[in-house]
Amino acid sequence: MSELHFKPRHTGRSRLRRNGAGFTLIELMVVCAIVAVLAAVAIPQYRDYATHARIQEATAGLAAKRSKLELYYDNNRSYADAPDCASDATTSSSFTFVGTTCTASAYTLTATGQGSMSGFTYTINNSNTKTSSTPSSWGGHSSDSCWILGKSGSC
């Protein structure tokens, strides 16, 4: 007796075989959704972190310039013509430092944000009075008694 072998008839469409190679569309969509959620959380956090670092750059720069001005005053009994009263745009890529007022007995140093830090302003004077203001994207805070370091307006 002979055996009959029947082959399935194809209707013109090839059947997809899952042999472990490749990913399904659903798997790819799930991965894309997970990456999108992580990016939505991580990117703003990174921007805030970078802004905090640039703020520290401004406050540290002002503190260093203040120290140099006090040393200059100890040696010359005047703040006038002190090198650190001159405009300085090379120390930082995010801030321009300038001595807005430098007289024989007083000074005011200002760090003004540029580029991504536009709108941030920090000042300090010979009495160690610190003032600051931030752009509306960072809360639009201002203070006449401290340097604002946080997005919440905290000093």
C-alpha cells in the first residue's frame, strides 16, 4: 500500500515562522515606550543638574574675585583700578563677571548669565551683601540678601 503525502496548499501568503530571530512589533513598541518615559524624566533632571553646576561656577567666581579685591585693598588701600574690577568674559562660558562699581572705598561685582544661563544675575559688594535674580524659567525669584541656588528660590 502506498502512502499518500499531502502538502498544505498555500494561498499566496507566506506564513511567518517564529524561530527566535528578531523582535515583534509589540516588543519594539514596549521598548520605545520605556525609553520615552525614561527620557521624559531624565532630560529635565539633567538640565536642572547642569544649571546648578553653572550657578556654582558663578558664585565661586564671585567669591574668588571678592577675595582678590580684598587682598588688593589691603595692599593699596583702594579698590579703584583693581584688576578684578575689569570685565571678564573669559573665566566662564556661562557668565560674564564685571566690577560694576569700583571706587576707592567700595565695589560691586556682578556675574551676568549668558547663553543658556541668560537671565541669571548674581552680585556681591564690599560689605559681603549678596543679591541674585533668576529668569522666569527658573521661577523668576530675586533676593536682596543671598544667592539663589535652587529652582524653588532657596539660598
